Amino acid sequence: MKLERIEQDIRTPRAAGVAGIVFALLLITSDVMIWLYVPSASEAQATVVTRHSRELTIALNLRPFAGIAFLWFMGVVRDRLGDLEDRFFATIFLGSGLLYVAMMFLSGARAYAVVTLLGTGSHSQITSSSYDLARQDVFIVGAVYAFRMAAVFMTSTSTVLMQTRITPRWVAILGYTLALVLLLSVSYGIWLALAFPLWVMLVSNWMIRSRVETDAATASHS
């Protein structure tokens, strides 16, 4: 019994339980900074270079770490499911989660390239429509497509949570509701961008609580 407990601790580090919280904090910080400092028009590009290039660099450098934390969060969810994992929903869960991370990385890399180019003082972008095109490209990948994948991830995860009862029922219902909003929304504001990481933080919090209660129950029966 003790040996199995040691193997379990090695296979799933306790620190992994906070992965969803770390992901949410990093992504929210990055999104808020980008929302505050990215101009919406070509005429404002000089502001990005002269005033906010450092803040934007920090914001974009946070995104890879957010993606890594999200992968850990996915691992924590799969570990908590154990033998209860359904192969159908596991496929959708993994596929949507990996695509979400890939799109987040892609949009972040493109945005970082634009900020770096502007930081070199390339006035050709400032006077042309290249910035607007690049900004729209980053928005489409990072918001429209990534949001859709986040919605699919929330739907599959909520279904699994509903079936296994790892979290309260209302957490899964909230996931369904937010997923529907992300799927059907045609306009995107900062509040909508924060919906997904906040929900992941909520699920991660219940994962931690569930783990603590399980460990306490196991210890009391040992």
C-alpha cells in the first residue's frame, strides 16, 4: 500500500494540482497587458514602440509558460479521471486542448514578431497597412479560432466532470454555458477572453480540494 502511494506521488506531483491556477494567472496577466497596450490603428503604432514595447514583450513572453502550465493541467485532469476516462471524450479533450495551445503559441509568436519589427524602427510598417493586416491575423488565430477550441475543450471537460462528479455539478453547467457563449459570440472583449482561464482556475481549485479530501480519507483508513 505504501509503495503504491509513493508510485502515485512520483507519477503525479502534488505541485501539478496548481497548474490550472498558474495557467489562468499567466494568461490573464498577458491578455490584460496586451489589451491595454496594443493600439487599434496604424496611426498609434509609434506608441507601441516608444512607450509600451517593454510591457508587450513581457506579456508575450508569459504566454509560452501559460501554455506549458495548461498542458500540465490537462495531465492533472486525465490523472484524476483514471480508469473512468472515456476514449471518445478523451480524444476530443486532448485534441481541442492541444490545438488551443498551438494556436495560442502561433498568435503569440506572430504578435512578438510584429512588436520586434516595430522596435527596430521600421517606419515602412508604420506608414503602410502591414500592421493592420498583422494585427488582424493575430486576432483571428488567437481569438476566433483559439476561442472555438477553448469552447470545445470546455464542453468535453464539462461532460466528463458531469459524468464522474469530480467537481460539483454547477461547475460543469457553467462550463457548458461559457462554451456556448464562446462558440456563438461574434464580438470579443477582454471579459470574454478572461472567461476560459477563470473557468480553468475554478476547475483546478476543485481538483486540489478533491485531491486533499481523497488523501485525507486514504490516510484515515491506513
